[in-house]
Amino acid sequence: MASLNSIFQFLVPKDKKFFPLFEQATSNLVILAETLHEAVNAPKEQRETYFRKIEELEAIIEEIAHQTNLELSRNFITPFDREDIHALISAIDNVADYLYGAANRMRLYQVDKITKSIRKMTEITLEGSQLIHTAVADLKDMKNLKGISDACKRINKLENKSDNVFDKAVADIFENETDAKNIIKYKEVLSALESASDKCKGVANVLESIVVKHS
């Protein structure tokens, strides 16, 4: 039996509130992930500019998430289930939180030498963020459900790839790094990046749940 919300969707004008907020959130997430990837490929003296930009972008995404939840409390009719809207925007915000967390650890712990594994993991989270942006855009008319599912599968593969890079990087640190402080620094940064990749998978899980309901 169709939910009351889905019946009303045929009677109301096209959503003008939630999808623009999703678009803003995922666009800013891609820019944040790009900025982090640029930061780890930049000379040490230039990184602070990137870190400040990341901090600003994370605050913007957090505000978009807050605005989305406000709209949920104000609107009786939503483009899809209310709990899925809340779960989706929260999952996107979580990715931003951990990417910012990785940047902040590099900044606070003064990680001077950026390793290949850190660069690889920022590359993975950037690709994951781009897939999230594409998949969320496809929610708008629910016509490309296969495209959303395919993006989710790719995000899941990226998360497995990130796990492998993380495991090898940590093993390498313990084998070759003699300074205990450096071991802690690198493990903290890598853990935040691995968590960011895991949170990308969290977005994919929400998207897959929405696709199942509309298939």
C-alpha cells in the first residue's frame, strides 16, 4: 500500500526545497574533498590556506544539514520519506566531518611529510565524494535508479580499497617509523581518512535504501 506521502507527491508541485539543499551539500563536499587532495599535494608552507578553506566548507555543509532538518520540521510533504532525508543529509555531513578531521590533525600535529598512502586515501575520498554528488543528483526525478545503484557499488569498492591502503600504511609505519610521536600522528590522520571513506559508504547505504523503496 502506497504511503500517504507518496500519494501526495503526485498532487504537489516539484520539490523546491530539499533537492537544492542536497545539491549545495554535495557540491560543497566535492570542493572540500578536492581542497584536501590539493592540500596533501601542496608544499608545506602553502597548506594552511587549504586547511582554512576546508574549515569554512565543513561549516557550510553543517549549516546546510541544519537547514535541511529545519525544513523537515516545517514541511508536511517531502519528496521522499522524512527519515531518509534526515539520514541522507546526516550521512553527507559525516563525510565532511571526517575529511575536516583529517585536515585538522595534519594541521594541529604539524605533519610535515605527507606520505603516498595519505595522498592515495584523499584521492579515494575525492572519487567517493564525486560519486555521491552524481548519485544524489539522480534522486531528483528517480528515473536513473540503476545509475544510483551503480554509483553505490563503486563507493563500496572504494571503501574496500581505502581499507587495504590503510592496513598497509599502518603496517609500514610500525615497521619503518622509529619516532613514537610520528607513529601516532600518521595513524591519526590515516584513521580519519579511513573513517571518511567509511562514511561515504554510509551515504551509499542510505541511497540504496531509497532506491529499494522506489523500485
